[in-house]
Amino acid sequence: MLLCIDIGNSNITLGLFSGGELLHTFRLQSRREQTSDEYAILLGRALELQSPAPARVEHAIIASVVPPLSGTLARAVERAFRCRPLMVSASSDTGVVVAVERPQEVGVDRIVNVAAARHRALLEAGLDPKAGGVLDAGAIVLDLGTATTLDCVSPTGEFVGGVIVPGMRVSFDALVGRTAQLRDVELVAPSRVLGTNTVHCLQSGMVYGYASLVDGLVAKLRAELPFTCRVIATGGLAHVIAPHATSIERVDPDLTLYGLAIIYERAVARS
């Protein structure tokens, strides 16, 4: 089995694949003070809980935007499963060309996301992802997590850039932390935009505000890009925003994990 690990700033998302099929997903907190031994124990226990029988992990791949945790999780995987994980970088064979000014500065999660979107679009078009090809449209991948990112991939498979915005939860926590009379609320959409109490005002501002932000940025990106784009949303808050953002055409909560599995398969095919 293949274990895919996406190390984010808030959570570590893991997916267990067998034969290209995603069997289980689970999450751990991203805690920089946690040791590799502690993470090894958590990984083993998580798999035991998710599987009817303890899963035998034979391969692993890691994408990380938290450098201090990259080595920690790599050592944890080696200790727990006796296999050395493949680490994704900007120079990895992902199936997309990183055509931006400073490729080494692009977060690998962003590259993995556009690689997954590209791979799936090729399959849907009846094309072989290994051979590539030209599609009738590119894609904008919207990742709603700790940061909100919008990343663009062309019909020919070039990652041409994107947009980074503070995530909804980060923005809300900053607002509450810097104001004396505002408090934490559940980030759900109220019944209408016009709030008549403080809780609904906050919820409206965050949910409808971010949905409008997404729609506005997508419109501006589409106006600048020389090709048409489909919009795919992923990330922990995608289910909150998607019902209220008219530009989002599809929600794929496991897009990053599928991207990691695809990149691993490409690496195996080349070896």
C-alpha cells in the first residue's frame, strides 16, 4: 500500500492508497515540537483505527510546506513502516512544467494540486496522462486551507502562477484576537447576508465575504489568462465556501492526496 502525506501548516493529511484507489484518509495536527518517534506511534495507531486489519505500508510519499516537519515525518515513516518516503520538490516529475519566475519558491502543495487537476482532466478527455496533450481548457485550483490559494495550469500543462490570500480561519482568528468585543463563532453561512446580530454579522462577513473574494479573483484571473479555465476547489474549508461561490465548478476534498499518488506512480515508472 502507498501512504501519501501532505504536511500543511495546520494539519497533516494522510491518505492510504491501494491500486490507485484511496481507501482511507485521516488527519494529525502539525506540531513542530512533536518528535519522529511520537509521530511514528501516531501513524501506526491511525492506520490500525482506519483498517479492519493493520495496513501494510510498503511505499510513501511526502509533500511539505513546513520544512521543520519534513525530516521529522520522513524519519517517522521509516521507523513505523521500514520504508523510505519519496519527498516532493519543485524539481520532481509531476506532469506539469513550473513556468514561473522562481520555481523553487512555489509551495509543493500548489504544484501537487495543479498536477492532480491536469491528470484528471487528461483522463476525462480520453488522453493518456503519461503522454500529455493539449486540452480544451486550463484549470484554476482553489485551495481553501490555512492560506487561500488560486493556482493556474494551462491547457498544455504549464503552471503559470496564481494568487495567495490569508485563509478564512487565519483572518477570522486575527480579527477576534485584535478586537475586544468580538468572539469566536462557527464559520457557517447565515440565512442571509444582512446580519442583525453580531454572530450573524461575523458569519456573513467571513463566508459570503470569502465567497465574493473567490469569485472576484477568479473573474480577474480569467480576464488575464489567454485560455479558458475550469475552477476546482479543495482544502478543509472548500465545503463552506463552495455553495456560495458561483465560480466554483467542482469540489474535490482529496485532490492533493490524489496528486501525491499520481506523482509517486510517475516516479516509479521512470525508475
